[in-house]
Amino acid sequence: MSVDRRSRRTDDVGMIEPSDRSILQRHRHRYRLNDTCVALFDAVLGIVERSPQPAIPRPRKILLANYGHLGDIVMSTACLSVLRKSFPDAAIGFLVGSWARPVLEGHPDVHRLHVVDHWFMDRRPESRFVKAPRYWRACAAVAKELHVERYDVAIDLRAYMPNAIPVLRMAGIPIRIGYTKVGFGPLLTHPRKFVYRRKHESAVQTDLLEVLGIPKLVRDKAEFSLPFSEVGFAQARLHMDGAGWSGKQYRVIHVGASVPVRDWPIESWRALAKRLITDGHRLVFTGRGLRDQRLIGQITHDLSNCLSTCDTLSWAGLVEMIRDAELVYSVETAAGHIAVAVGTPVVAIYGGMQDYRHWAPRPGPTSVCLSNIVPCWPCFTYNGCGDEKCLAGIAVDDVYMAGEGVISRCAN
């Protein structure tokens, strides 16, 4: 993964990426109050409960937990690949939110899926006063379900809000592994302190597997895994046949991020699309929801060789559409992680709300990440500043050249 030097600009002053030390200090400052509150909470909780730390036998049934959204779960499949190699006879379960179920349904390495929607991650248009009680009621039911499965080991993969630690404790799973950054550390039998080191999120997750005795050499070889889907392939082919593009190359453009502050400007997308079409490329636009439909409509208005699949592809269809693409252009969303998982070259466009080294598509020969380094980069905020020069300042030429560069690199 790289950040193109030509994109490291403000309006008229060239900027270079801050040092690791500066970024780590900014991260510590941003979360200082949160970390202090969590430490106080866990100190009180530790008075009434302190889990013992038993020896870990060779696991027979392992539960992974991640309440994250689609891209987070794609990255979690790296843990599946490591566990399958290390414990080929173990059954692996997975606890996720309902929104992430499609990523793992039918996965050959997942023995059983368990579902509960955490109120913090639930994007339904309801008040948290409605979501939170519903979540805690669901926790009791899923804890019974987990108890019946008799898992030996449970690993909560999230270092950030929210974690599933209380549910793992309610289920009585004897070995409970996870990070303590957002609380409930005393409920873990094998707690790990999370220290931000600008690691990729997939490495943050696989680091937890060290507790099971899995060496770093094995963990470093973790691979994302999204199995091929015949149904998804047929769905993607149907769209291509309908456009008269059967058997022809195309590039995928995913314009909509999970929140608008992570969107690249419409005029930039439109300029890139025009340039690619002039070069003779066919463009498939992917997305979901009314906002993505509107964005795609504005970008593709009056343009030829554009196909919108917004709201018409299932998860499996999206994966297979990306698997068969020549190249993917994406903002900060799951599409970039899918591309890495299936081996398709990807250009990821990231702002400075978070550190690209942590959340962008995993580094490798098939991925490149562009971000505009401004003085406040990264700010470690969810809602941005309203200005977002870290995104708006990414030049169309840089995105275009990054795409041609990664295609050339993959061809050699």
C-alpha cells in the first residue's frame, strides 16, 4: 500500500506525512478521555469480578466475535485462515451483526453463525433508546445459544467500540480472549492491552491468536477468504449480458462510503469516469441505497459505457462482480477489502478522519491508497471537519495514474 506523493498537497502548500511518533501522539490525545473513563470503569468492575486465567488446551470449538460492518468482517476472515491451518479439526463459530451475515454465510471454515445487533453499530433509523434495550434482550438469547454450543475458546476481535465481551461471559465460555481498550476487561480470562502502532486492522485481529500459541510466522501469512459463489457469479453475469458486455473487460467504481464525509467529490468522480471512458473502458457502478443511487446518477448522466448495479446485486453478486473486474476504484468502504480478498487490483481513496495504514485495503502489490496530507491529518474523528480537504484535495490525475500504475504492476 502506498500514499501517492503527488496527492500530498493542501491548496498551495506541499505537505509530507507526519512522523509515526506525531501520529501516535495525536491518537493518544484523541482517546485520552475515553481511555481514562474505560480504565475507571474496569477498575470498579474488577472489584466485583476478576476472571481466572486457566491454561488453554488445544481448542475443540472456537468462537470468533466481531460486531463490525462488512469490511471489518472481510478483514476478520484472515483469522479464519490462520485458525484453519493451526487447528484443522476445530469447529469455528462466528458472532456478528445481522448486516454482516452475508459475508460468512456458506463459508467453508465457519461451522455456525450467531447473530446479535449491537445498538452502537445498528444503522436502522431508530433511537438508541429503542436499540439498546433490544440489544440487551437479544444478548440473553444468544448467550444461551452459545452456551449450548459449548465453545472452548471465544475471541473478541474488536479493539474499538463495541465489543462482545459481556455476551461471551454470559455464555460461560471458559477461555475468553480480547482487547481491553473499550472496557469489560475483567470479564476476559486472557485480556490483551491494545496499543496503537499503525498496524493494519487485520494484523490487530490476528495478533490475538498469539494467545493460542500460534506463532507470528503463521499469523503473518494470514489471507482473506471470500469463497467463490455460483449464485453470485450467475447474478453478475446476468447484468453483464443485459448490458451486452458479456466476456468483456470492465472496471468497478464504488462511489458511496458509509457516511457522506468519506465521499470523494462528485465532480472528481465524473472527471475520472470521462477519462476512463475516453480510454475505452467500461464502468460498472456498485452501491446500495438511495444516496448511492443519486450519486451514481449524477456521475453517469449523459455518459456512455456505464452500468449501474446499485441495489440490484446481492453480497455474493457484488463479490463476484469485483472478482471478475480488471480494477476497482473505491472510497473507504467494504469494496476495497473485497478486492484484496479476491485478488483484484484496487485504488482506494481515503480521507484523513482515520489512519489509512490501519483501515485501508491491506497493503500488497494489488492495492494502492491515496490520501491528501493536510496539517490536521489524521484527525481521528468520525464526522470530519465539514471541509474535508483531505478528500477534496485528491487530484483526479493522481487517481487515474494510480490505477494505471497498479494495473501495470500486476501485469509484470
